[in-house]
Amino acid sequence: MPLDLALGDRLKLRKPHPCGGYEWTVVRLGADIGLTCDTCGRRVLLPRRELEKRLKTKLPVTNNK
């Protein structure tokens, strides 16, 4: 079953980014998912299948940005 994502969703991945952050925000949808690190602002593209393997939890969305 495909992962149900929307723009602006916040995700927590299993392994940390080199900056130390675990939390990411979805900025692009499609076959590849665009993510922005909430700690350092780095943008990455991950294939949907790889993201499904790396995903730990979906976090509640905060509107204070």
C-alpha cells in the first residue's frame, strides 16, 4: 500500500541526517519525495520506496513556521 503523504507533512526517519536531525518536512510529491531537513534546511530527493523503508513515524504538523 503506498504511503499517504501531503505537502507540509513532517516525518521522523530511522537514521539521523549528518547534521544530527531526525525530522523532515515534505516539499515535493511524486515518484520521488522531496524532503527538507528541519535542523539544517538541506533538501534531498528520495524514491518513494526508499522513504517507506526509512520512515519511522509521521509527526503532527505545526503551523508556527
